[in-house]
Amino acid sequence: MSWTEGSVTFTATIRRSGNSLVVTIPVELVKRFLIQEGQRVMLVDMTRKVYGVEGMIGIYLGLFKVIEKTPVVRLKIKNYKVLTEDIEKGIPVAEEIAKKYEATAIRYETEDETVDVEIHFGGIKENFIMPRTEEEIKRIVEELRRAIEEMGGEILEIKIEKREVTHTMVDPSVVSKSIHLNKETIKWKWEI
């Protein structure tokens, strides 16, 4: 994969600071990449020869990671065979509700006559962040419970928990622009 050049371009002047040479990073790039004072970076020298020798010093920030405390709904269902002909294809009513509320993952694990269903309701989308509220998750759980019981399934247990999920494909500008950024729910870091 090749690098994608961003639209923010600045010219700068190299200055002396003690025995070192420094370049100021403009505030637009600081905000776009969520750069912080004291952050470790790697400097990389690069050259290319096309119409002549060109040189560049790249500042490698690392891999951007977003850690989200994702709401997870866990159901233990007895008599699940009345809900599906093939558990490998999932439980249709659970799949419909998961799709309706844009669940980020759904998993099934069978054990004898029961199935454990785990549905993740992450708030990180491709171009925005919208974490789920507790009230919203409770409404989804109630809808799931009602739909499963109406079809003859017996729910033995329902749990709502939070699980840390690490995302590595989120652009830092999506995080920096988010108005729904709750530091209890979503954290981020650059990792070299």
C-alpha cells in the first residue's frame, strides 16, 4: 500500500533551538492527527528519483488505535431450536434487531440445549462516532427479549456489559471532530 497524501500542506522554515534544528507543526495538523506534547515519534529519511533527487523527512506517528468500551448484550437462550432451523445461520429475529440497530458484531455459541448470543453495539462508524446510551441499550434488550419470547424461545439470562474493543482503521480526524467523545468510553493513542 502506498501513502495517501493529505490536503493540508504548509511550508515552514527550519530554525535553530540550542544545538538542534526544529520545525513548527501547524495547529491544523496537530488537531487533524491529535498530536500531543511529549508524544514519541519516529523520523524517517526518504528520497526518490524521478526527474532528479528529492528528499523528505517524514514524521512517523505510528499506528493510531482507538479503544472503545463497547456495550455488549449477552443472552442465554433455552429451546433456541424454535427460533432457527440452522444455528450456523444465526437466529433470524436477533439478526434483524442487530441489523436494525447497527450492531457491530453478533456471535453464537451453543452448549447442549442452550445458545449464548453476544451482540456488540459499538459507537464507532467509518466517518463518525455515536456511542450508545444506557437507555438505548436497555430498549434494545427489551425489544430482543419480547421478540424471542413471542417466537417461543426461553431466555435464561440477560446481561449488559462493557468490553474494550480496539479499532485500528479509524482516521484520527474522525475522533478529533467528534462532539460525542466521552473519555470514559473512548480513548485513543499512537503506538510506534
